[in-house]
Amino acid sequence: MKKTRLAIVRQKYRPDGGAERFISRALEALDNNELELNILTRQWSGEPRPDWHVHICNPPKWGRVSRERGFARAARQCWRQERFDLVQSHERIAGCDVFRAGDGVHKAWLEQRARIIPAYQQWLTSLSGYHRYVLEAERAMFHSPELKKIICNSIMVKNDIIRCYQVPEDKFALIYNSIDSAHFYPASGEQRDRARQQLAIPAQACALIYVGSGFERKGLKAAIAAVAATDRYLIVVGQDKQQEKYRALAQSLGCRQRIRFVGVQKDVLPFYHGADGLLLPTLYDPFPNVILEAMACGLPVITSQSCGGAEFIENGVQGFVCDALDIGTLKAFVGAVAPVPLRPEMGIAARERVKECTPARLSQQLTQLYRQLLPS
């Protein structure tokens, strides 16, 4: 019996990345004797399973545009030569059968970014060869006759694609990310105390956690400003080239002693256990996994309307949602979050909300989608 050949396209495959976790789940869902699983990538980190076929597409690159265009050409050439039965791309490459919009809509991100950068930078962005290339690649892919389905991990991203590129409704499949609620779970009293001691945060204090690298897009400036006007602590997990600028901001706002910059962490769970809520006023994010992780840990979430994860939050029930730049409202929401032991209701509601986002459900949804698209 001839196997169905499925190709997954991701330029840089990192096992710890959000898109890569989704891909791994997809491959696990489809790993059976009827499928031949292929990965098209420029760089693979880690060891692939022996029954996965890895195709390295790594042409020379001299800059960001060369990097994107070169990989797109190499990947497209590979899948045409190999004549796969189904091609799912996680990159903006016209000609794929399925596109997963895990990185969101570049046009929508530039709209949001324009709100925080000066006019001269907006002008430079409009002239940027990189941004012009990505926008054209995005447009060409969404209008490609070969495109059969677009996988979105939030309604927000689906609506952005329809608004920006007039893609018909029947092209979309809404499939949320999954969370392992056995791995991410609420802290016991002992775990909370231990985490607080390691972070030098008083046991009775209220602490929020921010998780994410790329501080400008993820809204760390707004998070620090909101915390500064309260007595709350903030645990910052992640990194950024401009990290010193954010330390200086905290110092200038008089809250540096209440901010804990802990860098990138392989295991974020102990830091969730030391917190009472997640604060992520991101300027644009399709649906960050950290929202699911925090909610599974029983933490209420404060996030923005331009975050896909806001779909899981009803104000005052699982957390709070407002505009990413509304510092006054963010400050009020920060003040409304209480230490988990004193008011556990919101955290309980948050964990309840994500209980259906299981790996098994994700696998089932992907399997159903592929069965619709793959040759019988």
C-alpha cells in the first residue's frame, strides 16, 4: 500500500518553539503506517525520529530578504521535485496546500506597531525591503489558487486575514493550541513559598509574571508602567537586546526593587508558582502559549485586545482585557488581582477554561482536517 506523503515546512525548527510544539503534535497525530512524514527546514535542532524524513533547504543568505526569499524558493523547489501529496507551511510561501498562521498577519502587526513608533520610523518601515517582501509574500500566499486551508489559532487572526486580504470564510480551520494540564498545574502552598523565597518576594505580597522575549511587541514597557503605580511585584521571564533600557525604565518609575528580571528559563513552572497572575499587555500576538500555561497553573490573566488569548478571558472571571497601551486601565486591573490564597476564584475559572485544550483534542482536529484534504 502506497503511503501518503505529508510535508511540513518551517524555516528554523527549534523543539522549544511554539510553532514547533504544534508541528510535533501534528506529526504525533498523523504518525501511522499510512503516512510518510517529511520536514522541510533550513536548520534542524535536535534529533528527528528515525521515521521522519528531514529535507534541509539551506541556500546562502546575505540579509533578511535574501534569507526569506531564498528559503521560499528552495522549499518550493523541494516540494515540487518530491511531489508530496500535501504541503503544510508555517512560513509565508505561495503554493502550499495548508498554511498555519501561527505568526499572525504581518500587515496587522505593522498596524499595531505604528502606534508606538515615531513618524520617521513609520516612513522607514514603509521603505523597508524586508517588510515589503513579507507583505507581498503574505498577499501572494493568501491569494494562491493552490491554498486549500488556513489553520488559525485564534478568531482574531482569522478576522485579520479576512479584513486585510479578503479571504473567503470557508478557507479557515480554527484549531487552538494545546496545553498539558498535568505538567502545568496550580502551586501548593509549599511550592508557592519556595518559589517566593528564591525570588526574594514577600509571602504576603501580590506578584504578577510576564513571560516573553521581544519586549517591545510583548508590552513590557506598559507592564512595568502599570505595576509601578501599585505595590505589586513583577517577575520578568525572557530576554531582549534592549533589556537594560527596561531596567532603567523601572528605576526611573521607582519600582526597580519590585521587578525581578530572571532571563530565559528552560522550566518556567516554578516562576508561575511564585506568581498570582500573568500580565501580558502584548501589542500583537496571535495566541501565545504562555496564556494557556498560566491559566492551567490557576493564574488569572491580564492581556490586550490585540492578543488572540483574550478570547479565553471574560473580564472579572478568568482575568481582564483592555487596550495594550491603556496604562490607566492596566493599572486598575493589576490592582484588582489579589494573592491566589486570598482569592482563588479567578484562577480556578482560568484553569477550567483551558481544560478542553488537550493534546488529544488538537490531534483529533488535525487528523480530521488532513483526512478532508489528503487523497483518499
